Amino acid sequence: MHFFERTFSGFRYHRRYYIVMMLLSVAFCLISIMLMTSEMIDQSAQAAFLQRLNSFGTQNRQTILLSTQVGQAHIQMVQAAQSMLTKVVLADGLLWLAGTAWLWRRRRSETDALYLVGKSSMSIGLQYAFEAIFSFLISFIVSIFLVVLLNDQLIYFLTTTNRSVFAHLLQQKYDSIEMNHAFEQLFARHLTGFTRETLFYYGSKTDDMTQPTGFLSALGNGLAVIFITNIGLVTPLSMLRKRRALPR
């Protein structure tokens, strides 16, 4: 009980610091969710493309050419989203590492007092970690509320952005004689319910992609970063501080 009392007291006392970190955490959660949702939209678009392409038959030269070129573009988009997500997690880790180090320096006298009343380095590190975790959980709840509130706009924005990026990746292939000839051969022999553009990607909306994703991954990444930076930094620093705090 006293552990949680100290945790919430520390959170209230250092609330200015935690408010700043909470705002950064909201940004981290939103960006992470958007990147993972964007990746899911692209994977869904790829599956829809292959399904539509199958209606032309999968053994002719045109479908093989298109599936190869389009598949490469989807791979590039997924890899770009994953790479960006990794950078976002690393940036969040660096921010928490710098913030944790700064806060630890400001609360050195508090750490000394905790040692004098018999608290261990692990207990102090866990207290500071739970303060940060509590602030992150608030940020995560706020992020969920914003995503739910702006669900339709978020899906539309991500779908539109993905379609633009995808079109840019295929722009040179659109202009090639080989790609144009493949389209002419395919659409000349079939009557379809989709156009050349929507064969590749969704049209004005995504009927089968209506909900963002990546909430649990964003939560897990954020908590892991906080726990590692606090236990990995605060506990060793507190152990060094203990030598000065306790009388010999």
C-alpha cells in the first residue's frame, strides 16, 4: 500500500514533467497505431488486388507481370512502414531515457531519503518506473479515445495516403509500354466491375477495412520502453547513489 502511495505522490509532485512525457506518449501511440493501420490497409489492398487479378486467370503473361510489379511495390510499402515504426520506438526510447536521467538528477535528495528509511534500489527503481507507467497508461487511454473519435477520418486519410504512395511507386511502370500493353490485353478480353486504378488499390473507400489496429502493439512497445529505461537506468544509478546516502 505504501508503495503505491509513494508512486502517486511522486507522480503528483513531478506532474509537470509527466505532463510533457504524456503528450509525447500520446504522439507515440497515435503514430504507432497509424503506421500499423497503414500496413494493414496495404496488406488488405494487396489481397484484394490478387483476388481481382485471379478473375483474369493466373497463368497468362499479363497477370504474371502485373502481380510481380505490384507485389514489389507492396513489399516496399510494408518495409517502409515497419522501418518507420522501428525508428519511432527508438525515438520514444531515447526520449524516455533522456527524461528519466533528467528526472533522476532532480530527485536525488528524494532518492537519498528513501534509502535512509530502508528502501532498496530495486524498490526505488520500481516506484519510479510505475510513475512513468501510470502516466503512459493515461496517454494510451487518451490515444484510444482520439482514434475512436476520429475513426472514419483516420481510415480515409491513411487509405488516401497509401494509395498516393503506391501510385508514386508504380508511376514509372504505368508509363512503360510493357505495362500498358498488359492492361490492354487484360481489359480487352474481360468485362469487370473495377477500373484500371481500382484493380491496384481501393477506390474512394475501403469497405472491408473500417477499424484501426495496432493498439496492443503500441501499448506493449511503450510499456517495454518505460520499464527498460527505468529499471536499466534508475536502478544502477540509485545503487551508486546509495553509497553517498547511507552513513558508513
